[in-house]
Amino acid sequence: MAGSKIMKEPRLVGSIIEEMLQGWHRNTELAVDLKTIMRSDRRMQTGKEYQGVLRRDSDTDIEDFRCRDAHYTFIETVRQSAEKRNPHVFDGKFITVTRRDDGSLRPNFRPLKVDKDFSVYRYALGVFNELMCALEDLIEK
């Protein structure tokens, strides 16, 4: 036990260490209880990075050391598959059409390129023709 600068009475070592860490490393926890829920490995591998969510579940005060012994849970998240989420079902010069997860169709405009040869009439006609072509092939009669 060591004395405090403010109070001349003895203090527990845990409280002194906690006070020191507050000034040096504010985000440092002295002791934690960590539960892991892994998807890719049975146990965490040394040096390997994992994608996931770290959640603080609870705090516990230990009287002997007067420091927090927090409980955390780390849940590894599943990596996204290589499959596109909303694949293109029509890919034209003016528009694309994607099918959403719920089966609905969504037309999307490609970026508009306005230059000296741009014609609003030709652009609108091109969009109309591609939309008609896409919908005729995609929508069952």
C-alpha cells in the first residue's frame, strides 16, 4: 500500500494503478472478462484480425483492487459473400434495371453525359426504348 498525495493515509495498489492509467491511457481496461462467439475459427488466432462487434455487458467492482472488472462479448460477423446484392437484370446505354431481394424491379439512370452533341429528345427516346425493351422481357404477361 502507498499513500496518496492529497491524503496521507494508505491506499490500495489497484486504486493507484487505476489513477495512473486514467492520465496515461484513458481507454485501457485493467482486467476484463471476454466471451467470444466466433464464426470462422473455434478460437481466436494470435495476430489475426476479426470483423465483428464488441459489446460491454456489465461492470463489476472488485473491492480488493478497487478497479472495474468489466464483462465484454465479441461476436464475429459473417463476411459478405461475393454475390451482388441487387444484380442487374438489364444493362443498357441509358438505364440499368436491378432486381431487389423482395423481387421488385428498379430502373436506374446511368450518368447523364451532356456535351455539344447532346439532344434531350434523343436521350428521352433512348431511355424510353430501353425501358420498354427491359420491361417487355422482365415482366411476365
